[in-house]
Amino acid sequence: MRKRITKELAQQRMNDMLGNDKFDILNWYGTSKPATIRCTVCGDTIDFKQGQTMYLKKTPRGGFNGE
């Protein structure tokens, strides 16, 4: 049985990946639904077609995989 990923769990996973609170999840409806996050440093928002892709997305500024 799959575990339901809540907004709080998704935020914790993102924080664990980055080492601190660089992004806040604004909208979260599940891993297969759209999600929006905001950078706490610059205030930019990033939209994802599926919540699960926020763990993989590379932004023009490096994002999760290159800071």
C-alpha cells in the first residue's frame, strides 16, 4: 500500500534534500497533481505539473540539483 504524501511530508523531504529551508511549498495536492513552491531567498515561484517532479527539477539558477 502506498503512503500518502501530505504537504508537510513533501516539505520535510525538500528540506532534507537541501539541508535547510530554502523553499516553501505554497500549493500541494499530491504527487500526481500540480504544485507550486517559493524560494525564501529571492521570492520567485516555480510551478510543477506534478508534485513528484519538484524533487527532480533543475531551474535556470541551479535549483535543487546544483544550487
